[in-house]
Amino acid sequence: MEYQNWWYLSLLWVSNNIDICPTLEQDITTDYLIIWWGVAWLHAAQQLIKKKCSVTLIEKSICGWGMSGRSGWFLTPDSELGLRQIEETYGAKLAKKIRTYGSDGQQSIVKNITHHDLHCDLRQEDSLLLGLWASWKKAVKTEHTDRKKFWLTSELIDADSLKEHNSWKCYTAGVRYTDCYAINPMQYCQELKQQLIKQWVKCYEFTHVHGLEKHYARTNLWWITFKKAIICAWKAEEDIFPGHAKHTYGIQNYITISEPLHRSQVMEMMPSGDCMCRDTNLVFTYYRLTGDRRIVLWWGTPISSFQPRNIFHAATISWVLSSFKKTFPALSHVEFPHYRSGRIEASKDLMPLIGPSQRFDNHIRVQGAVWLPRAAACGRFATEMMHDEADKELEKVFSYNRAFTYPRMTNNLLLKPFLFGVSNAKAMGMF
């Protein structure tokens, strides 16, 4: 098993459509500057060019290298927080608006792919939420009830019928629904970037921002003058973005991809056809198929997810793969040649953080957009906030000033992993 990012390697397959952008090599002036990230700032740029303004994108690596390119390919409006958890926190009316916000992000991604004919392994697959052990059976049934309340179609599957959808015997209930997709996120970011360049958006990769002022950004050699900025940074340097890191925590996850499977192996796992599966295991286990029938496995545990230090060795993921193969005997001899670990930037309540910078009122910050559809929606929402066009109720939901169960003053170095772990577990309805 090699520690490497298969997503980067996959870019070689579509290299005719992708060109890496040059590093910034001169002083420039622009109306809007968007710093770092992938899906969020690409969709922000799409909104801004409609206003006939000049837009410049800066990325310290290649477009999509961060959270967007390291996701599990799932493209659904639902993520860690189901309708049940959102409704319990915000009430039915606002929960519907939050869910629609994620759905709009999903639709905008799919529209980009179909309209521009982007090559990123777009696949329409059903989503299957699976209850693990008897204690989660009620939660899965409640999710089905809530979907009906919001006029969303779904099929509730009992334990006896689950074997027709997923062959793992430990699942006690499931909810299956349509209108979900999956993509290769790295390819999507790179191909959408090429479309933006055709619309006169300036993109600079391998360009690191060393300093940021109200109307200026500084690289090692050059200056960027701008009117307004959207900052979608994660793992931000404290001297450039003071106070940025205190709002979120990097949840460690692992992702691996298998060699291609035979159709009989796929049918043994998912007898009723391909679907993207996510279960109620602590913290999560997500898996799905690619277009060439590889299994993408994305997971985290309470022990690994909130470790303050990265765990790079293969022993941890080997243990997970061993358990996964025991669950699905058809995969007993299947190799998972590539794996990698990474961190997903999340807030305490697992909702995005979008709002003006504390330092400069012409800067909008975006943090904690854990899910690809949310990231797309966050990019659009940031531009709406910038022009005072955003929904005021959602502004309060995403505000940096909203209250958390454990306030920010408790975020010292020792307690932060624990408090974020407890807060995230509470948000997901685990207690």
C-alpha cells in the first residue's frame, strides 16, 4: 500500500483538458481577489464574473488540492447532519431553508458538469443511509419521517430487506433515496478552472500569500491590489490571518481506493445496484463505486479523527480495511493500493462559517464547508453577502458570532480536540 493521493494521479487521465496555471510573476490589480481553496472559490468566481468585474484566483498549490480534492466524491445535499439533527436545532422552517441551500449547491455542480461537458466521472447513484446496531435503528427511521415531512422521497428499508441493498448483516435499518451524484473532485476543480479562464478570470497556482491588508495582498515578490476579497483559506497562517484557526478544527480522516472490481463482486456487495453508502458508525464510514468499479472508502474514528497530530502510518488504515473486507467477503483478495490521510476543517456545530473579516470590512471569510455541495453554496453565499444580497436568516446561521455549546474561550491547545469532538458528536445527535 502506497501513501499517495490517487486523485493527483487521476489528473493524468484527462491531461489534455487541464493546464496548470503559472505562478504570479508581476504586480497586478483586480476588482475581486479570491484566496485559496477549491470548489468554494470557483463557484464564488462564477458569481462575480456575472457582474462584469475582474476576478483573480490565488492558490498556493494546485486548484483543488485541499479539502475539495480530498473529499470522498459524494455529491448529496445531506452530509454529517441529516434533516433530523438540523430540524432539532433550527426548527422545521429554517431546516428546510438550510437543506435547500445544500441542494442548490449540488445542482450548481451538476449543471456545470453537464453544461460545460466536464470530464470528472459524474455518476448518478442512490444514497443509502444505514443504521449500525439496534441503537441507531430509531434514528434512521426518524430521518425517513423527516424526509416525508419536507416532501422528499425516500424508501425505508427494514433489517430483513436490507440484504437486497447491502450485504452487511450488522445493519438494522436503512433509508434509500435518489437524486444523488458522485464526482472526482480534483478533476472537477481543474476542469471548472479552465472554463473560468476562458471567461477572463485570472488564475495563479503555486502562489503563496505572505501578507494581507485591506486592499493589498503580498506574495514573496509581487503585490496584488484589489477592491474586495473572499478568503477561503484552511490551515491558515496565524500571522496572515490572525484568529482564523480558532473557529474550526481539522478533523482527521482517511481515504483509500481499490483496484477495479468484477461485476460479480459489486453485485455481492450491493445486489440492487450501485449506491453511495454512509452508516452511523462513530465517526463515519462512507463508501461508493467509481465509474471503473473501484471502491472509494472514506472514514474516521473517534480516536483518529480528533488527534492533534497527523497519523500517517498504514497500520491504522490496514486495520479498517481488514474490518471492511470481513464485512464484505467478496473483497477478501481485493487490493487497496493507495491511501492518504487528511484533515477536514469543521466548526463546532458542523455548519459553515461565512462572514466579514474582523480586521477588514471588505474581506469575506469562508470556513468549515465540509461537504462539496455546501462548499459550492458557500462560494455563492459569500458573494451575496459581499453585495448585501444574502438571506438574513441564513446569515445568522452561518455567522461567526453565533453561539456554540462550548464557547470559543474554551479553545485552548489542550482542550480544543476534546471540545470539538464532543460538540461535533452532539451536533450529529449522538447524545
